[in-house]
Amino acid sequence: MVTIADVARHAGVAASTVSYVLSGKRTISTDTRERVQRSVHALGYRPNASARALASQRSNVLALVIPLRTGMHVPVMMQFATAVVTTARRFDHDVLLLTADEGPDGLERVAQSSLVDALVVMDVELHDERVPVLRELPMPSVLIGYPDDADGLTCIDLDFVAAGAHCVDHLADLGHRSLALLGTPSAVYERQTGFAQRTLTGFVEAAERRGVLGVETPCEHTFDAILHTVEQLLSDHPDITGLVVQNEPIIGPLLDVLRRLGRRVPEDMSLVAICADDVAERQVPQLSSVSIPAERIGDQAVESLITKLEGGDVPGLTLVPPTLTARGSTCPHVDLTTA
Amino acid sequence: MVTIADVARHAGVAASTVSYVLSGKRTISTDTRERVQRSVHALGYRPNASARALASQRSNVLALVIPLRTGMHVPVMMQFATAVVTTARRFDHDVLLLTADEGPDGLERVAQSSLVDALVVMDVELHDERVPVLRELPMPSVLIGYPDDADGLTCIDLDFVAAGAHCVDHLADLGHRSLALLGTPSAVYERQTGFAQRTLTGFVEAAERRGVLGVETPCEHTFDAILHTVEQLLSDHPDITGLVVQNEPIIGPLLDVLRRLGRRVPEDMSLVAICADDVAERQVPQLSSVSIPAERIGDQAVESLITKLEGGDVPGLTLVPPTLTARGSTCPHVDLTTA
DNA sequence: GTGAAAGCGCTAACAT
DNA sequence: ATGTTAGCGCTTTCAC
């Protein structure tokens, strides 16, 4: 292994000079700088990460805590993780992957041991036991999603309230008067994950504001559950012509179910999904949807973290505005009673 | 920050004694050990990771290199990553996440700087430019998938040749005489990713061995492409009654296409998929499938790596045997010409 | 503009 | 069974 001392010797300078050439924290004469750079190249020198971290009190590593439960929003999570890594690299940082099942202790472990300089925590629940830990940690963190009490934290999330409302507005604009939200499995609501709750809030409020019927039901992932849920829904509320779906894995089967029940999309039933764009585009017909801008959120999270590491200020809560893309699964409602 | 010196002072011993209590590399009297452990607890001591790494020449971090292109086998990759992290933690290691777009340089960077002790590289192609780099790196690595020239490397993969053959055997056993393999998009074959090629090999060889027709076609992900591909296939080979699908995202739409073409599954067309179990189980009918044991492969990869780190020997190539689960999408072929 | 030297917090010989 | 000490390779004062 080639060390900084080897480079210094090769270039005929002191080790500290090599260090300063590399960090740029001191003005160096063009002559020495080039000589050092040549030596660095010639010897193939790579600074030792641990030595650097030990001396500088900075590991240049960020922790990314991802939920372990699979099946939730897997493709979105991947996009997100990819964005975090890519952006971290832009700022010369690496990413340590933690699964949420290590719990609060895991955060403490990597933080207290100075393995990482800062943390990105995904899938934050309304009453998340990691939140108090994060507050006490001697390093910055950014949460994706936000807890009930977000005081003193930095949180970034899609504005799910607005997302729910957008779906209602889109359908109401098209003349639909009776809408239903087909949500995540009830376990997700019970876990009090913020996003499901907040979408529901936006949906209900917007329905009220627009004066349309807005009913809501959770939905499990099995085909039978979907079939039963939809049948029940349509028998309880036969007037429903607009469906909002926030439950990525059921989207495919749901289209089957509607077909099987004799409801054409969009002629008999308009459908808006809250899901990744590529999922929406893969369906037949392509779905009108509010997409999850995972990449944008990931970028934002890392940028905020870097800002905080450099002593800068960032907003406590950043809500990324949702955008709705109209595709083939929604169309104007034809009111048969007045037509 | 509380250091090992603080703990030593608190317990009235030398710093090295604290170190040895923590590592267990020396026999310590019960008395001192307990005293030290109490001090560790009392002060909330956490060894500094960089200092430890610098002194011991071991970071206790593994690199996990995941493909950046999304949409391929995202859920499988997630399972895999999760398994790697979980198993790494069992061996007291952490996982640094790298995206494949850093290329060979990325591997060199984290290895040469001693950021990591070893690497797991996913999605290895037949002629992978990272392979020569890995060979020269001063640390162990494990590849998921395997390149053309696997000499001196440690590779783990599902036995895709056997997977392709299993599908043929299953269908041939049910009396089907004309089979087709609906493969990945042609770009995947062109990239020379091993798994697609090898499945094809197993499929073709088994078809020959069993004396049945075995044709093959790549398939893109759009609905129109699927429709067109299947129509073409059935018009070229009207006798086909058995389909093997290795292309996870098209599975849902494919069932639609068959329905639209008036082929019932399994009565008119038996279908075997090579995909994750949960995907197979979510379809209607549930699909007979060869699953990708991502968790098992991830475990295996980390275990091999740890063995190598400890100086142990591991096989150059580990092929995980595939298992076929028969579900509702395959049934015996009724030969109308002889019946 | 550059060098010398003192740590950063830990591990692992080398002592006893 | 435990203590002493010399690094690990780098950053960053302090000194000139």
C-alpha cells in the first residue's frame, strides 16, 4: 500500500504538503502542486479512508435506512436509494445501507461509532420510535416522510394530502360525483405510516370541498381480497364511477377484477392511481396517475444533509408537490339520470 | 465522545485490557472483565470505527454493487440486498452501497482506500469489464452471476441452465410437444448477461433431449410488443401449447394477451414462469414457476466472503439448484389428433 | 509557500 | 493475567 509519506518522498515535499494539495485547503505554488499531482498519479496513491476519517473526524459516509418489509413500494424504494447514492457521490460521499429492522439501536450504533456522518431515514411512521433517538444523535439527519411531532427535525416528503386532493379534483372536474379510495392494506394504516393517513385526509377533505361522495376502504394484496373489496364497495355504493388507488401491487389484478365485474375502464369506471410512472404506463389502458418523484426526493434529502453538514440551514419540512398525469384510465362522467 | 482511555481510567485498567475484553482475543480474569464491562455500560462507550479500522486494517464493511438500471428484477434485487445486509450484520459487518454506474473505477476506489474489506458484485455480465479489476484487487470478492472466464473468481448464481431445462421437463412430462420460451428484451441478450443466455441453453438442450419442439423469442415490455410477439409466435407455430416466460414485468400483460387471443390458461396453453414466488402467486391463475431464491443467494454470497476474509477456502462456482413449483397454470396436454 | 510534529482512538506486539 | 508502547495513515495546528 502506498501512503502519503511515499508520495511526499517521491515529490520531495512534506507529507502535509501532499495533504494540502489534495484538499486544497492551503495555497500551493503551481510548481509543487503539479509535482505532487504527478507523484500521486505515478504511484497510484489513494488516501486511506480510515486514517482520513480518524484525523478529520469525518467519514464521508451517509447512512441510508430502508424499510425491510418488501412488497410495499419496492420499485420506488429502489429509485430512491439509487438517487441517494448518486447524489451522495456527487458530494464525494458514500452510502452505508441499513435495514430498518435494526431499529433505533442501529442508528445509534453507526452514529456513535462515527461510522457515518449523517443519516437518511426512510419510511418514517407517525409515532416512530427512532425519532427521539435521531433528536439526540450528535449528527444531522433527514427523514423521508414525517412523524406527528416533527419539531427540530428535517423532513422531506411527497405532499400526500395534496396528492389525495388532486385525484379527487381530477375526477370531480370530469363530472364524477361518487368516488372511492382503494387504499393500502389495513396493516399500513395501523402502523400509522404517515403517507396513507395523509392521502386519506386529502381525499376526504377534497371530496367534502367539492361536494362529492368520497368513501374509503383499505385493500389487501391477494386477488380474492381485491375482488371481494371491490364487490362490496360497488354493492354498498352502486353510484361510484371514480376510483383512486394507492396500492401499487394490486393495480394489475384490480384491472382484471373490474373487467370481470363488467366495468370498463374508463367508460364505466375512471381510475386514478398513486404510483410510479412506469407502473402506470405499463397497464392497459395506461393509468392517469400521481407519481412518486422518488429521484427528486432522494436528491433533495442528500442535498439537505450536505448543507447541514456544512453548517447551513435547511427548512424543517419540505413537501414535494405532486403532479397528476392524465392518461387513458379517466374520462368525463356521463350522467345518465339527466342525459 | 467517550474513548477507550476513559473506559480504562474508569475501570482502573490499561486501555489494551479494555480492547482485549471487547475483542476476546486474550483471556481476562472474570473480575476485570466484569469491571470493564460495567464501565463500558456506565459510560456508554462505543469504539470509534475509523480508529479501529486504521489500527486493525479491517473496516468491517462489505461493498454491495447493485445494477443501476431499474425495472429489471427490482423486487428480486431488493430481496437480495436485504439478505446481504442481514447476513452481513450477523457477522458484525456493515454494507456500503455502490451503484454499477461507477464502473470498475468505483470498485477500485472503495477497495484501494480500504473503505471496505470485500465486495459483492451483482448482475455480472458474460464479458464484464469489472472482472479483470476484481482479479487484481487486494481483497476478496464474490460475484452474483458469472462471467465467461470465471478463473480465480468466486461466483454464485442460480443454475439457469437447469431452470430452463426444468421448465421443459415439466411441460414435456405433462405431454406438451411444442414449447416456446418467451425471453427477456433483446437488449438483455445483447448485453450478454449470463442468465438469459443460459436459460436459453437449458431450454434448447432439454427440448432436444426430450424430442419436443422448442422455439425461442425475446420480448419487450410494452403491451403492444407482447401482443405482437405472441401473435407472431402462434401464427408461426400454431401447435404450441406450452410457454416458458423469463420476463417478470410482462407476466401480467401476457395473461391479458392470451385471454384476448382466446387461449385459456391452462386449458389451451400451459405456462411456466421464471420469477419470484410472490409474483407467481399473485396471478390468476397462480403460475407454475421456477423461483429466484434471492435470499439464499445473498446469504451464500456473504458467507463465502466472510470465509474468504478469514482465510478459508470456498468453491469457485456455486450453482444454486432451482426448484419448480407446480401451480394452476400448467396441466396435461390433451392431444386432439390422437384422442 | 512550506515543513515539522502532535495527535485522532484504537490494536497488537512486546514486556513482565 | 495485565500493562507499556509503538504504530496504523492521515489532518492540522504551529512555526518559519
